[in-house]
Amino acid sequence: GLTVDGQIHLDVPAPFGRSILILAGSAASATLLTRDNHVLTAPSAEILEQLTGLRLAPAALVPLLAGCGAGEVPSTDPERVDDFLVSGAPGHRLYLRAVKGTASSVAAAELPGWLVEYGRRQNEWPSEVRIRSTGDQKPAIDVSIGLAQVEVNASLPAAAFSVSVPPDAVPITLAQLRAAGPLGEK
């Protein structure tokens, strides 16, 4: 769950047993609880960066995952390039693909340091989002996100944006999270 006012609830289920991780809170302060009972409280963008390489606040994820790129519409008139209408300037472009006659959907977005590609769509919502770093970023980032059971404008209780931390949970730092995660050396 994501909200435009910066709340997040991310639950990565395991094939069995407890979730691999649960992240919930606000942009300013979110709590991560891992399956192995480690806990971290920090700004959500910093936690997401250590887990995925993407430093994005929950409010920035909403338009990105909804298939809108960064949520800001470039102010230039679109130009036709192959099968796409392209609008914007280098580093901030939207690539639109015609759908069902005259309607268009965002096929890709070029953002500063990132390329976002939208794969299959289910109704008007993307079911696949791929985010890749551009330029010389180290490490190079290539994240694919599958979206299923998308519910828009759902009412979520305040409890959805908090994590119940067991009393025996072991605190970790952002550096420890990065070292243990996919971007670390372990």
C-alpha cells in the first residue's frame, strides 16, 4: 500500500512461514521487520535504497507504479518517434504508445538517472514495471516489479502503516541492512 501523502506498507511474503520482510510507516519514519527478526527504523526512502538501490519516497512511487512516470507531464508538444509519441527534454521524457484508437498510455519514462519501462497492462494499470539506472551509477540497478491485485483509492486503516515489532527483535543499522541485502557483499 502506498499513499500520495507518503505512507507505505510493503509485505514480501515467503513461500511458507513469516514474511521475508515488512516495511511500514511514513516517508519520515518507517519500520522494517525482517523474517530473521531484525528491525530498523529510518526514513522509508533510505530503507528502500538499501534494499533495492532506488531512493524513492512512497509519494514518488505512487505515480511511478501507476504508470505515469514521475507524475509530472512534460510541457513540450509530443513528437512522433517510430511507434511512440515522445514529450519532454532529455532526462525527463515520456514515451506514449497509442492504445485502442486515439487513447495513449505511458510506455516508458526517462527520469534523471533512471529509465522506467511499463510492460503489460491490466486494464489501465501496468502489471509490469522495470526501473533501470542510466549513466555510471555503481552498482548498476535493474529492478523489475510485478503488480497484482491492484486496488486504487482503497481505504486503508492507520494500522496498515505500522509494524508490530516483537520485543526480542534485534536492531540493525542501514549499513548492516545494505551489507546483508542484494546490494551488499554478503
